[in-house]
Amino acid sequence: MNEKYEAVIGLEVHAQLLTDTKIFCGCSTKFGSAPNTNVCPVCLGQPGVLPVLNKKVVEYTVLMGLATNCTVNRKSIFARKHYFYPDLPKNYQISQYEEPICEYGHITIDLKDGTKKKIGITRIHMEEDAGKSIHDQDFDTLIDLNRTGTPLMEIVSEPDIRTPEEAYLYLTKLKQILTYLGICDGNMEEGSLRCDANISVRLKGETKFGTKTEVKNMNSFRNVERALAFEIERQIDLLEDGKEIIQQTLLWDADSNVAQPMRSKEEAHDYRYFPDPDLMPVVIEDKMLDEIKKQMPELPDAKKNRFIEKFALPSYDAEILTSSRELADYYEKILTVTSDYKSASNWVMTEVLKVVNEEKIDITDFPVSPENLGKLIELINNKTISGKIAKDVFTEMLKSNRDPETIVKEKNLVQITDSSEIESIVEKILSNNQKQVEEFLSGKEKVLGFLVGQIMRETKGKANPQIVNDILRDKLSSLK
Amino acid sequence: MSVTKRDVEYIARLARLRFNDEELESYTAELNEILNYMEKLNELNTETVEPLSHPIENVNVFRDDKLIVSIDRADALKNAPSRDEEFFKVPKVINK
């Protein structure tokens, strides 16, 4: 990016809420149902019907507001936003305009250089989703209204974001909070989390905003980063060429890595918002607010700090372990069996996450229970088995999630810690490998590894490596 | 404040309505009458009055997040001018 310029980015994020039913009627929000089977007169926009607000939508939105340091407005109202599109049967979307439910919040992102940055949240409001249009037919557009009326929460950021990376971190943090709260599954690829960006560029030091464009259709976190980088470059190039930036909406094309102007000739939006007379104001009283606060789980930042303080973990470990609530829960369940915090962290970060990533499974589907992993760590720490053998036992546990103690007994893997037993094995190996012994004595230290290998082989890996090392060095130095 | 014929044409277009000249004239006049009446209300000092968003003083009308069986798809599609067994059909919206 050209060093003379800086980008000014604001994000609008739509999060589908994990309620069982729609925002204004009792139809199911289930994804993947047969077309037009989760519909009723209310979400079809039939004349004479009345929307009734799903209480859970209010609770979830307030929860998100509290989690993002927002002011929860004691009174908020719904408005109609008018536009014509076939997947919006009423010809208006019920949303909030003036008096949204939450305002003036912020979240903190951790930048690569270790500094923290606050990103302001302008507002969070409730609204209904539109249906789906299917355009790939020859003559007609097909409309499926199952999604119509699915509850959405729109989270609007302040134009505080300066780089695509910051946008990525902001989105990741929002998703983390949403999934910790259990109010949205955060899946951008499936559209349950969507993001539009407002972007402008200006010379560094300038305080006025440049002309902005809006980029839509970025359906993954990486696509957001790429699309923003593309659009910032495009705007800077225009300015450098002395050209003007046109205020317009662009669609990100992930296949060709470009943002194209939207082709439909959209008129300047005139949504004619006005208060929806069908819906009563929402008033959040103390009692309701207290009840919602009681549902607040420990949030990612607090959990991370607790892991650092209570378990003496490095910040890096704590960051990864708290990346999702489920992973953090898995880690903490290990600690009901062992108090070796760091070993537990190492096992999760290397062996467990390796399998999770390779097999693309959820930690909740991980075949080894955290309790059994805890037992395995204890078996190493009380010297029943060596770390190396533990890896083999772990592989066995992945297949069966059996108790590691049972596996160790069955396969006769208990570590040999009896020094006299090890001593006789060491002596045997030394007398069988006279040549190597002489090499060692003449200064080739590397041969030691070979000899240790021979001993471990003889014991099928069961000899305690520390004792083997000590005895071997003892014996060899007595030969000098 | 006064509404011109062009304003009425604009509002009509936003609402996807088509008026003939006679109708345009009469709606322009009617809208102006309504706005003149509103002007009269503007003479009142409303500084200490909260904006009214709803004439009924009722708040927090909620429903629980409980599933209600949806209607039959055949019934849902019944009134559509164009449809197949599964979908509503509309003229092609975008050209790809």
C-alpha cells in the first residue's frame, strides 16, 4: 500500500441469531428445509397479519450489546425500511432506525505488534432477514421464503478500522464473542455471518473522509481481507492518476479476485423509514436487564487473562486455548484430572489440534475425552510411561477413547525404572557394540545417540530415558 | 413547504404507482392540504413533548421462542400469479 495514504474502513456485520423460530412469527428457522415449507401468513406478508416480537431476539441482542460495551437503550422502536425486491414479500423490511436497542460500544483487537486497539461500535439493532432468490434458471427467478423473517442482528462499526488486517481481527473477535455467547454460529461461508464494508482512502494527516464505496459479497474472513486490500489499492490508484472516486456499491468476486461495480441500476436509496405501527416499543426494565446479565458467560478476553494468571500459561497458549469456548472447556476438563497446566496445554495445542485440523472435526467430536487425556498426562508425570510411549498410547486412544491405564497394562507398556534392570541392559548393549564404544571413547560424542537408540530398542521404548542416559554416561566414563 | 407535481411523481415511482395527469394534479393538491395542516401543528411548541412512535401506550408485546406449525406449501403458493410445486416464480431479476 502506498505509504502516503491511509484507508478508513467501517464494517456492517449481519449475524443470524440462533433462535428456534423467526423474529415475528413461530415458523422454524431451520436451515436446509424444503423450499417454502417454513412459512406462514406473517412472514409471507399477507394482508391483515400482525408481527409479534420473539423475546429471545431481544435477549440475545442485549447480551451482545453488553458483551461489546454498548449502552443498552431502555426504549427502542422498530421501523419499516421500504424497498422492492421479490424476496421481501411485504415490500418493507422491519428493522430499527432511530432508537436502536444498543449504541456506543467497542471491542478491543490485539494487533500483530502486540498493541491493542479499540474499534468503536456505533450501534447494534434487530431486524428480519429476507428470503432467497435463485437466479440460475433460464426464464424466471425462483423465490424461497424460508429465510424470510429469520432474526438478524446488525452490528455497525465506527470508521475506526485502518487496514484489511484490522478488519480481519475485528471480525474474528466479533465471531468469537458471538459464538461464546451461543447466539450465532458465526459461519460466514454458510451466510449466518455476513459482512459489508464501507471504504475510503485519504492522505495521511487529512481529517476529512474521502468518497467511500461499499463492498459486498465477501463470504469468508480471508475474502474480506482480500477484497479490502483490492479496493484500497484501486482507490489509491485512481487518486494517484488524478481521477475521482465514484460513490458506488461493488461486489467482490472471489474467483477472479476483483471487486466489480454492481450492475443493477440502483437509484439513490430512499428507504422512507418510519416507525412500524404494528410493533410496540421495547422497554428494557431493570429486572429484564438483570436476568439477561445472569446469562452472560465468561467472555474470551476474561477467560484468556484467567488462563494466563491461574494456570501460568504463556499468552500465546492462552490465546489459542480460548479461541473457542468449546476448546477452552476441553482444556479445563483435563485439569479436573491433572494439575500439570502446561503439559495439558502442550498436548491440546499439538496433538489434539493437529487431529482436529487434519480431520476437520469440532473439538466437541474429538474422540479422546479430556479426562482420559488428563490420565495420560498423569501416567507420564508419575513415570509409569515415558513421553514417547505416551504418544503411542494416545494413538491407540484416538481409535477407542479407552482408559490409558488399561491400554498401558494390556500392552505391557509400563516404563522400566528399575536401575539394576536397565544397568544389565546397558552392559549388554555396550558389549555388543564394542566398535561404537571405542568411537565414543575417542571423542565421537554423537555415537551416544546410537547407543541410547539400541537400548530403547532392546526395551521396546519402555526404559526411562533419564535413567538410561545417566547409567550409560556412568558406564562409559568408567571405561575412559 | 409545498409539494410539486415532480415530488408526487417521485413518490409514486418509489411506490411503483402510475398516475395519469389528472391524478397527479389532484394528489399534489391533496398532499399540499395535508402538509398545510401539519404546518399548523408546527406552530405549537413541542419542545418538552417526547416524539410519539405509537398511539397506543403499550410496550413489550413478546412471544416465546416456540415453534408453531407452518402452513402447507400448497397453501402458501396458492395465491401467487406464477409458481411451480416448490417455488414462487418472478420475472428474472438479474441478467448474468
